[in-house]
Amino acid sequence: MRRWLIAGLLVWLPLVATLLVLRLVVELLDKSLVLLPPPWRPENLLGVDVPGLGIVLSLIIVLGTGATVANIIGRRVVEVTEAALERIPLVRSVYGGVKKLTGAVMSGDSQTFRKVLLVQYPRRDCWTLAFQTADPARSVSDKAGDVVTVYVPTTPNPTSGFVVFLPRADVQELDMSIEDALQLIMTLGVVTPEKAALEARAAKS
């Protein structure tokens, strides 16, 4: 009975979690329909509310924005808008930080998450996984010496964490891919790269 219960939970828990996340994304994107004039909204045109149409509208908006920004006039409009945002103290900090983070993650030549590291954090003899990011700022290296910029993610949400500067001698590089490290973190250390490889081979056989 206990074995059946665990086997059933292993099937349903990931499935339910995936469905809940997809539902949240669809509901969030469907809110973009409020940008349409009321007579053009699906519930008024079709008489029924069709979930998922907001995804199509969001995709059209994103593609249209990209096409507009790709020309000279569009870039000029963005520059003027950003210049106006830079004059607002709180908005300047939030917008500037999010834009730099998005650019670092989305750009193909970025060096975000270069390597998987093993570091002693938050104290000596306490080891955790971390990622090497960009080189430290000169003002930091001038004061701290030969250090490495390290991002220490939290479990099970690796998008939150801490940025620390550690001496290069205290950092150990692991022969592990970024994807394997993220999977290990998000599964609370349950799914190791070796276990994932064995399960993948078993599924193929």
C-alpha cells in the first residue's frame, strides 16, 4: 500500500504542479486582453470567454514591439522613453536593474553562469553549489584582491540567492553542466546528475 501511494504521488504531483503553473501563465497572459477596446474582446465578439487568446495577443505585442524597435524611429522612441524614466528616482532603479539583468540573460554572447562551482558558504566546512558569473568590478578587485564573482542560489528557487566575492583559491570548479546543477538545486538534492543519467537510459531501454 505504501509503495502504491508513493508511486501514485510520483505520477500526480509533477503533473498537477505543471498544470497549475501553465494555468497561472495562461491567466496572467490573458490579462493582456484588457488592452483591447471592449467591443473587440472575445467575450463580446464570441459571446464566450476563450482561455489562451491572451497568449496570442501577447505574442503579437512582443513581436510588434521587436519589429518597431529594430528600425531607427523605434529606437529613438525607446531612447526618449528611457531618458524620461531615468529622471524618476525609484523607477530608474527598478527599470535599470531589470533591463540589465534581462540583457545579460537573453543576450547570446553573455557570460551569465559560466561555470558550476563548489564553495564554502555561509561558513567554512559548509559546502554548497554556486555559479561563476561575470568578472568582478575593478573597484571590488582592487580592495579584495583576486576574487571571483559567485552567485549562490537558494533551494528550490534558484532565481533568488546571494552574490558573494570569494578568493579564487577558495573556489572549486565542478565537472557539471549548468542544467544538471539547476536540477540538483530545484529537486532539493534528490536528483543527482548520475541518477538523472541512469533514469534517462532506463527510459530509452
